[in-house]
Amino acid sequence: MVDQSPGRQRGDRTSLLALVADSGNRRVLTDWISDHDRYELAEGGPDTATFDLCILDSEMLEREAATLTARKEETSTIVPVLLVVPDGQAASVHKELRQERPALWDLVDGTLRMPVEEYELADQVDTLLELRSQSETLTRQREQLEILNRVLRHDIRNDMTVVLGWLEYVAGQASEELTPEFDRIESSAEHIVELTTAAGDIAKTMSSDAEPELEPTALTRVLVDEAEKRQNAFDEATIEPPESPPYATVAANELLSSVFRNLINNAVQHNDADEPVVSITVRELDSHVQVRIEDNGPGVPETLGDDIFDDEMKGMESSGTGMGLYLVSTLIDLYGGEVWVEDNDPRGSVFCVELETIDHSTVGTGE
């Protein structure tokens, strides 16, 4: 079956679309394409033609900008655009596009100075076509990984539901002396389920190339709701919600709750105190809001510091995978905020999240 998606060709030939207003440059390009068996000249415009690479000059770039933008947005792989510029005007054209016409410059993947040597033309074309090929490969791999991620999380959660069910039954038949051991097993099983949730949130955050859709979100309500849920999940801990917190609205999405869920989970699950205590406060700082989640645990080793948020970081004594904190860092970066860790007094850690507060009318308006 022949793939008729944008850019995929009949047989093994690669299709090049030449949209050049200058007749001399257009003739040079079309003759070069015709002289090479592995290429063919695409027919039509950028809205109807099937092509692997588009070659155009500044005049045609401006004329076809809307169509090329739509074409690039509607396909998951790269649609390479090679811009032809006169050799003596290359610097000025580049400067004008970068500084004065950034939307047009964003469409360009490479530039070609005319007149051009044949080897230079071949090199530019081959480079962009290789870029497209790598993009297609990465897209396929990402789709496969997304499917694998969904299947694994689904199966793990189903199996752990069975494990927890049998654990509850066995615990009811065992002596009270084994209750602490059963509680630890149950906590570990529930932690596995939470890790599948974190993995799903990470995949959801990183799988899209589009800009995230953020909307006004009541940070305080999300934080208090999550604190209550975490208290219900951890009977052995005391989770103190913020007292009379200020009302704060931030630009975020539905994954904001994942930030606080994972930070509170981390404060409880890695706490070695006889009575784990997690205290949450909210501060208003001019145009920002700061959430501080304090615990009385062992603290973060000085050798780790803020590296604890890295995707491959894991404390030597930690039973976790580090995925939760990596998700926190990824989401806060997505929201344009900051997250860091401080030492608590007399012991423990303070995880700090700072986000810019907004007015409802500014979200999505570009202000």
C-alpha cells in the first residue's frame, strides 16, 4: 500500500516542490531536479502537492506563509522548507526575517545562497531530507512507546488491584502481630499504583509537541483538595493543610494536582520519623505565589540538592524511582514557575513551588 500522506512518494523517488518567483533561479532548480533520477518535481502548490521538501524564495515564502504554516501544523513529521536567497543579500534577508518577521523565519529549516554550486545544493537538500527521515522515525517510535506505556500501566494497575484485594483478605486471617508487616506491604503496593499514575502524567506532558493549553486555575483549592486526599491515603502521617491561605489563580492545567500529590507523597513515603508530619503553607509574593511543603524526615543529602529533580536521579537510600519529582519539575517548568528544595529546621526538607499569579483576562490573550 502506497502512503499518500504529505511528502510520501510513489516508488523510491523523492518529490521536491520548487516555488521560486525568480525565473533564472527557478530554471536552475528545476533543471537540477530533472537531472537526478532519485528526485522528481512536485506539481501544484503547497496546499495540494505531495512533496518531501519545499524550495522557495522570500517572495513565495511570504505569499505561501499561511498555507505552509497549516501544512506544518497538520502533520506530525517535519515538512522541510529550504529558503533561496541571493548571495549578496543573504545577511540582510536573514536579519530582516529573524528580527522583523519571526513568524516567517520559524517556517524556514535551511537557507540556500544563489548562485549555488551543485554539490552545495545536493548537500542542503540531503541534509533536510535526512532530518525529515529522522523525524518520521522518532514519530513512529514515540507512538509505539505511548501504546506500550498505556498497556503496561493498565496491566500493572489491574494486577495490583488483585494483589491489594488478596492482601486485605490474608491480613484479616492473620494474627495482629503481623499487622505492621501487612501495612508495609500494602503501602508498597499502593506506591506502585501511584507510580503508574506518575508515569502516565509524564507521558501526557511530554508526548505533545504543541504548546500546552493553560487556563486560570485556583491553586489554593487544588492544593487543599490534594492535601485532604493525601491525608486519607496516609493514616500514619499528619498532613497539616494551609491555614487561611490566600486565594491565588495561576496559569496551569488539570495536572497541577499531580505536582502537590507527588510532593506530599514524597514527604510522607521517605519520612523516617516515628510520626511523619507534613506542614503546608502558602505565601503571596507580589506577582507570585509560593507553596512550601515542609516535612520532618531525613532531609535531602547535600550531594543531591536540586539535582533530585533530574529524570535519572534517585537517592541511595530511597525506595522510589524519582519519577514523581521529575514530573513535578517538568510540570512547573511547563507552567513557567520554579521548584527547589531547602533544609528544614531542625530536620527534614522544604519543597518550594513558586508560580506567577494571573488575572483571568490575561490567560490565552498573549499578554
